[in-house]
Amino acid sequence: MATGLSISSTSNMSSGQKILVASAKEAFEPAAPDPDLITNERIPTGHKQWDVLTYARMSNASALSEGVDLSQSQQLVTNSLSITPSEHGIIATVSKRLIRRQGDSNVVSTTGTLLANSLRRKMASDVVTLYDSFNKSTPGSGTLDVTHFRTAVAYLLTDNSSSYGPAPMPLRASLHIEQISDIILDISDSGTVTGSRPAGFGDDMLQRWWKGSDRLYGVQIFHSGVISRSSGNTSKGAIFADDSMILVMADEAEVTEEDDNSLRAIEYGIFQEWGESQRVDVHGVEILSDTAGI
């Protein structure tokens, strides 16, 4: 990635000024669905902090005897989570000469698209960092298969917490594409135990991989292009309920444009405040597995 002022003579921009040959192509932006998969709340204007209260369950109801007063009363108990959003942003400065000369694309429009994509990618990356905070993790450094997926779902639907109970449906999975590939291989490969089942589900996987709307054990699987691969060739995704994490936004994205006449350039920017946090640990499972690929 390059930094600094974009001018008309910049080597990688000047080629587009000679003749209208083809439209300039924006860099392919990775899928970033993660912010939409968790609880979203917005801070009203004039507030700097958002306190999220999660009510714990009460004790089980009691068996009563006729004529005997029920004297013990249950209290409301909440887990309070305070989130103070922080500001995020990015700017790009484009010379007016470049705007006039760049004939193969609308430079201003393209700049806006790239800035917005960058901000969204940052938001998604912040949510992805929360996956590592779940106490439960599977399978580790090995290869992900349907057994790990099944046991993660079973854990989430088990009453593991007297306060918060099992994870509410629907569950979502956000995974690296190599993790998704391993799951589909385990289902469709005729050389595996799961692949030896009668034709049907596995055949559909083979014919239409990857549709982007696949489900396994009732869980919709999302490909998150911002989930990275570590130096040890592992990646961290997650299976979770939307209430397991929360994203709090303080405002809509603010787009700015500042004209610098002496520089003969225009500075474009986009800014937004948000904060994110884990909300209920037992409602999410980290999916850590090998993603070496080819």
C-alpha cells in the first residue's frame, strides 16, 4: 500500500491518462460480514458511553404448599458492560490535476469507494479480534471437520451457565475460506467416512461449492475475508449467537471533503466511532484450525 499525495504524474496513475482504453478496476475487496452477524446498538447523540445490561436468569420456581406464604423473593441481577466508542477514519488526498486528467475512471467516486471499503474492513477486523476471547476453542492446530463443528454447536445449545443459559438461535459461523473448504471436503470426499453416505447432500456440495448460503447443523456459514492466516498457518473463526458480542456505534459514517487551494488538491475522508466487546462468553466458540491450503 502507498501513502502520500496522489498526483497526475504518479507512475501507477499516469498510464490511465493517455487514452480511454478500459475502466480502471478497484482492488477486489474481501467479504467483511462480521459486523452484521452480532448485536448492533447505537448511542444517542450527546452520550459518550453505552452501558449494556444483560439480565441473568432467576432461580427455578418453587413447589408451594396451600396456606403457606412464599416469603423468599428473587432479585433482578444484571451483568453491566460499559463500552466507550473510539474514532476511526481514513483520508486520501487527490490533486485537482489528476481529477481533470484521469480519463479512464471517475477518480473521486473510486476514491470514495476505496475509503468506505477500508473503514468497513477495519470494523470487521475489530469484530474478528473478539473471536479469540471465547474460552472454548476447537479443534486447535489440526484440520477442521464436521465433528468439531457438531460438538461446537452442541456446546452452544447446552445449558452451560446458570445465569445466561444456552445460546439462542440462530447460530452463525464466520470462518476463513480454507476452514470452509475443509468442512466441505469432509462432507463430500468419497474417501472419508462422512463422504461414504448415500448421494445427496455431498453431491450438492461438490456441484455448487461455494454458494455462500450453505448451512451445517442449521448454522449459516459466512466467509469472512478479513480473517487472517497466522505464521503457523492457522486461522481463528467462530461459531456464535449474535448476543455473544456487541458492536456499539456512536454515529453514522461522516464523509468529509476539504479543498486545499494552495496545494491544488482535495482531501477526502471518512470517519466513524464504534466500540466492540464480548457480551456472553458461553454463547460463542472459537474455531481455530489449520488453513495452510495449497
